[in-house]
Amino acid sequence: MIKNVIFDIGNVLVSFDWYVLAREIGFTDEDLEILMQKVIGDRWNEFDRGVMPEEEALKYVQEVIPGLEEKFATLWNRIDEAIEVYPYVDEWMRRLKDDGYHIYLLSNFPRNLFKKEAEEKFDFIRYVDGKIISSFVRMIKPDREIYECLLDTFGLNAGECVFLDDRKKNTEAASKLGIHTIVFQNFEQADGELRKLLAEER
């Protein structure tokens, strides 16, 4: 029987389309390719993991993308503009709570950005029974340890949980621990699969 619904945040509960913002700021296709190759990758994961301070992360970016420092500084200072809660989230979570399910969050998210967004935009936090955010525990998905951290911290049975994430590698890692999973593509698809699974597991 499933008792707990675990949500990723980015691209599941909130939009995070920083490409659109980057283009608005003036990044070209070439700029974005350089950014993806030299910044968005294993090194940046250390920022999500919370072991690289924000100042160090930004200094690193400036060193590896000469000529794009000002554009990136503008992008970073306005990054919250790329984050908006999807309109279906409040009703979705309220329905799950009304049906008796517990709700948890498991997300890779920089510490300061999460704190800012949780305070200013993430109204859905009021429905959440517990959360594990990567930068606060110094672990990231899809590493096994972060899933175990969630289960251990809140005393959850893996077989009683379902995890929704937009990245298959993250759901595959959860599956290895016995957690039910759904790869989020869009709300209609994910909600349909969730309803079906919850009905089957009653």
C-alpha cells in the first residue's frame, strides 16, 4: 500500500526554463553551448551538493567562460525569474492530502536559491510533511545515499512510496531501493499514472 508521494521540484512542481531567460539577457546559441560544456556538468553538481559555496561557484564560472562573465552575472541575479510554480500544483497536493497521503520533496537545489524561492513562491510547502534538499544534506540525486537519507530521516518504507521526477536516471536510482516511480513528462500523464498506481496499491 502506498502511503507517501515524493516529488522532485524542478520541472515537476515548478518551471525552470533558464534558457528563455538567458536568451532574453542576450546569450547566443554559441554562448549557451559554451555554458553547457564548461559549467553545467559534474563541477556544477558540487554546487547543488552544497559543498561548493556560492561565491566559489560564481568565481569558477567567471574563470571558465571568459567574455561571458557579465551576462552570467545578470543571469544568476535574475535566475528566480525562470522559476514559477505550475498552476496545477496546489490542487494536486491538496487532493493527495485529502486522500490521506503524506507528501515529501526530494530535489537537487542550491541552498540560497531554495531558501529564497521557498519563502517567496513555494506556497505548496504547506502541504509537505518533509523534504530533503541536496545542498542541505550534501548529497545529490541520483546517488543512492540521498534516497536512503529521505527514507531514514522520515522513517519511510520504500515499498510504501512513489517518487515522481522528470529525469529517468533519478527514478531508476529510486527503483533500485524498492520505491515505486513515475517519470514525469507532463501533469496529465503523471497524474494519470499516479492515480492508477494508487488505486492498484490500495
